[in-house]
Amino acid sequence: MTNSKHCPENERIKRRYLQWLKDAQGYSTPSMDMAAAAISRFEAQTNYRDFKRFHVEQARAFKSHLSGMAVGVQSGVLLSKATVTSVLRNLKAFFMWLADRPGYRSRIKYSDAEYFTPLGQDERIADGTRNKPVPELAEIEKALRAMPDATEIERRDRAVLAFIILTGARDQAVASLKLKHVDLSKGTLFQDAREVRTKRAKTFITKFFPVGDLPLEIVTVWMTFLETEKGFGPHDPLFPASHVDLHGPDRSTIINLSKRHWQTTTPIRKIFKAAFERAGLPYFNPHAFRSTLARMGQKRCQTAEEMKAWSQNLGHSHMMTTFTSYGALDTHRQCEIMARLDEKREVADDLAEEVAALIRRKRQEAT
């Protein structure tokens, strides 16, 4: 029995599925949220009918609805091909799992889940490589130099930006780091998944990337300040959250450092937005710095071993992740390289013509 917004049987099986995604598949919270949202969108389209009453026509109708009429909850505009493809892939995975569950396997076949397969053209559009804004090192340095550092909050914000380009750490990890995870003498960051919110709970060591003196100088000064002036110890946060205090007879607001970790990455993104605005540059989010580092690796690494080391330094198990997901060339760079290769071809053609002319001349002299 269902009502317009709820089906108890569906809720129970969804909880089991999400638990399976987390414990058996290692999904992160954002990935689980995307899966849950896709399933909820499908339920709403079927008026929350019990999954045991699933029919392939529901999948066909839903796919048609997504492609032609569905809009974003917040944007109110038609869903992009990427969003449509993501929703359908999540639903396909869910119904594949459902087809093997007691009480459902007699009603849902594996082949039924195939009806959620995205259209080929939609997948190609969604998966197509597009230029993403990636900051140059010079732009990052410009932003760092434009950031104020008069107060301890301003010094922290500046150190966050410097640290992320120095290590390539994800913002989730940065928000949870402790002082003990950074070894300035060795130039390393230990991302210990027991304490640091790393992607897929992976533990690894990052050697500071060769991004110039300024980021390292800013991070060194920051850590020294925390340890010597603020009395922070190894287990205190590397980037503590702000503490707002009402102080004085006029109840004026004083903002200083706490000894608490940030609970979300929102403050980090706000820091990045303010920093690039102050420098007169477009906004680059924290993750874009990883693309900056990947492109550096493309230019600097000369051997497969060097490429593997650079990739591992970003926390990637597979080298191709670094040089495909993060290291795709933008169109301008692609055209530059192709033009240079064409110039090399012209030089080679000229050289080949000279050699051919010399051979002909030698043959004529011999006769």
C-alpha cells in the first residue's frame, strides 16, 4: 500500500542498498547522495509505487520524461545530458542489485535493468571532453600575493590556498588535517585515512610538488605561527575553524582561531572565491589545482617511472587517471602542439629534399 510520498517497502530496501554501497562498494557520501536522489526521482515519477510492481514500461516512460521534460530541482531548467546519464546509470545499478534480492528476483530480471541504459548519443555528449578552467601557476601566485595577511584568519586563509597547490590535497582532506600530518623537514604530507577524510579512505604520502618558493614559505610561516605563538600541538587542526566572540562593552565581534576542524569544505571554497576576486581573476575551485598539477606533470615527466611517481603523489592508483581525467589538454594547448609538430614535419621534409638532391647529384657525378 502506498501513499503519494511514501512506500515503506521501498524505504527499507533503499536503506539496505545505500548501506551496501557504503560498506561493500566504498562509496563516498556525495556518491551515495547522488544514487539516492536518482532513485527518489524515479519513485516520484511512478507515484511511489512499490518496486516489486516494477515494469519495463515504467523505465521507458521515465527515460522519456528525463530526456524531454525533467528540470533541475534548484535551477528549474531542463536537465543536462550529463545529469540525465548519471541518473539513469544510478538507476540501472540499483535495479541490477534489486534483481538479486529475495522478494524481488522473481519480479525483476537483470535484463529489465537494461532499460535504464542511457541513449548512446547522450552518453557520448555527457562523457565528451570539454575545456575546463585550469589556473596557471602564475595566476595562483598572483592570487597569493594579493591576499592580505594582517590577521591570523587572513594568514590561515592564505596558507590554505598555498597548501593546496603545494600538495594537491582535496578540500575534504585539507579540512580534516592535523599538524602532525605535515613534515616540513621532509617536505611531505601523510594523508592517513584513519584521521583524514581522503577519497575512498585511501592512505598515502605526498611529497610537496615543485611549485616555487612562495607556497612553501607561506605554509612554513603558518605552521611555525601555530606552534610557537598559538601553542598548537601535533593533534590540533592544521587549518582551524574560526571562533566568533562578542567582546567588550559594545559587544563588538572578534574573530580568531579555534581548535576545531572545519566540518565542511564551504569555508575553503569561500576563501578561494575571495582570493581570485581580489586578484582580478576568474574563480577557480580547489579541485582545479589538481588539474594544474596534472598538467605540470605532463610537461615535466620524461619517463614512465616519473609519470607514475607524479600520479601516485596525487593519490592515484592508476597513472592514466592523472593523465586522462585531470591532464586533458585544453584546445589552445592542443593546437599549439599540433602547430609545432607541423613545423617539425616541414623541417623534416626540407631535410629529406636536400638529402635526395645530394644523392641525385652524386649519382650524376658518378656517371
